[in-house]
Amino acid sequence: MTAELKNYYTFTGKRLDLDGLSYHYLDEGAGDPIVMVHGNPSWSFYYRNLVLALRDRYRCIVPDHIGCGFSDKPGDERYDYTLPRRVDDLERLIDHLGITEKITLVLHDWGGMIGMAYAARHPERIGRLVLLNTAAFHLPKEKKFPLGLKICRDTALGALLVRGFNAFSVGASIVGCKKNPMPRDLQQAYRSPYDSWKNRIATLRFVQDIPLFPGDRNFDLVSQVADSLVKFRGLPISIYWGELDFVFDPTFLKEWIQRFPEAQVHRYPDAGHYVLEDMKDDVVPLIENFLDTTSPVPASESRC
């Protein structure tokens, strides 16, 4: 652990063996389970302030996806870096922990797709949703796929930039916070797991796994998850959105509001993709209040 990281990340994680791979996760506190699912190129570190705020009265479970954070970072010959495998991993963790209470999902970036794909498998297990600059549906029609992501997804140059120069993680740490830019040591902490070509495999594979067109791998799965969202419409749902996100811009927020018109919505016009970091002094207390003043609702009671 780097010196920069020790100043921010004060947890002792746990590990689950996934067919010989070490899957790192936090399991802090006791009470109703709050499962926080990160995206790319972040890791459990993104949720550290929320865990510290909640662990005195909630059970906070925060995995690092394989290839991310403190989890193992195998090559393609040992791990299938695709959406279904990510969902399988999350499912195995939750089953391993023996959780029987209704789960609150806190989802950011790719975590939205992974978490809601899990929810689609087990709607009866989900009690509340907290959404942070994420998606669980296809690219909105009015949103053009960003050029930077296209280069990373489809070109050898993109692969070289991401794995050779850590461009994805470096770029995210710089532009992810707009109103409150990260100090250099915090940027370094975010990037610290991705310190070599080998250890940057997941940051590239996540982008390459984005399905854009029918026939793309997992396009149908995304469609199925999007269709399942109606099952959760009656749950307590709270949304926090940095509107200066160059990928998950307000067109994605509009889609969420159309799907969940009764959700609590908090917009931050001058905040970026890492809204929980950028606006932590506002967002963390609001999430605390949301959780403290609502109760998990069985999804079976909310289906349309």
C-alpha cells in the first residue's frame, strides 16, 4: 500500500476465493446490508467516505471487481472480463456472506449495470437503490458515444494508451472531480492499483465490453436488464448526479427519471463523474438521511 493510499484507506479488507482468484471486499459494520458496487477505473476506494459515515449502523459491503483495487488481476486465460462474469462474482459474494435481509444497492458507473443485472436475477432481494452517475440500459438515443471511449474500445492505440500509459485511470482522476478537483496525493491513491501493464487489464476490458449494437457481446443482456427496471419502480430510490460527466451526462439522468419518476433526484450542475468524491460534503449526508428515513421495500411488492 502506497503512502498516499494509507492516508485515505484505513480499512482491513477480506477475501473470497473465486476458483483460485482472490476477490477483495470490505465488510464493515452491522445492520441492514448496503452493497456498494464500483465502476471503471475506480475501486472500493471510491466508497470509503460513505462507509465511514454508515458503518456505525449499517453493514457496508464493497467488493473490488477482479482486476481492480486489491483483487487479483489475472490475464485473459484465467478470467473472462465480461459483464456476466462480474454479475456471477457479485452473486457469489452475497451468497457467501449469507445475507437474508433486503439489500440496498449503491451503484456508480459500471456498477449500475453489474448491480442491476444482479437485481434482475434476484428482484426479491432488493430493497432500495442509490444511483450515482451510472446506467443500466443502452446508450440513450440522443447521446453520442464519446470519442475517447471509442478509441479505447476499438483501436490498438487505445489499448496502448490505457495499458501502457494508464491513460484511463489518470484521466479519470483529473477530470472526474470538477468543482473540487482532487489533490495530487488523492489522484495517486485512485490510480495506485493500476501501476503496470499487467495490472491495467480490467480498465481496458471494461471499455471493450461496452455493447453498442445488436450482435455485440452482451447487448441482449443489457436489453434484458433495462426491461427489468420496471420491477423496481416502487422502491425507495435516490439519485445523485454530477452533470459535467463527459460520459454519464444529463441524457442518462433523464432516462433514469423517466424510468423512476418518483425517485429523489439531486443534481450537481458543476460536479463531475466522481460525484461522491467531488461533492462528498453534500452527497454523503444526503445518502445517510435517505437511508435513515426510508425502509427497504420487497421488490415483489413494487412490480407493475
